[in-house]
Amino acid sequence: MKERTIKKYPAIKSGSLELKEAVAIPGIGLTIPVRAAKAKLSALLELVAGGQQVTITSDGEPKAVLSPIRAERSRKVFTGTWEHLKKMPPWRGGQTAEETIREDRDSRGW
């Protein structure tokens, strides 16, 4: 009968918290099982905030990736509805939206 070998990995430290369940796998990076991720979410968020990418696994299969938010991707500034309305083409006649909706409702018997 083959003897089962158990690999010991060094614990990953995140500030004051320690992740004993996290493993660094070549090609994938830092991985952690889903149950351990639920229990140590705050430590994982500290790691991710520090720039580390973490892969969450279930049954040994990668299922999700936690990655830091990039500062380059900033949100588009809201300029208001007036700026939007200035870009709209002018109304050239025809039915208004209210008339179209009323006609649709009347045809359905509402």
C-alpha cells in the first residue's frame, strides 16, 4: 500500500492575520479553499488591497478570483441631463412616446 505524503506549506501572513490554508501554486498564484475563504475573508481582503491576487477553489478547481481594483479605471463623471439632451437629435415630428404607449395600451384593451 502506498504511503500518503502530506505537503506542508508555509503560512501566508497578511498584516496581523495568518492564513494557514492559503497555498501559492505555480501558474495560478495564491489559492485558498472556499470554506477557508469564508472564515478568513477579512485577511483575504487585506491581501487583495495590498495588490495580491487570490484564487478561491472548490474541490481543487479554481472557481473565483479576488483581484485588486485598479486606480486607472476611474468612474465617468456625471455631467447632468442637460449635456445629454444637447447631444440628442432634434425632434422632427411623428408620435410622441406618450402617444405610442397610449396606442399600445388601447390596442391591448387595458
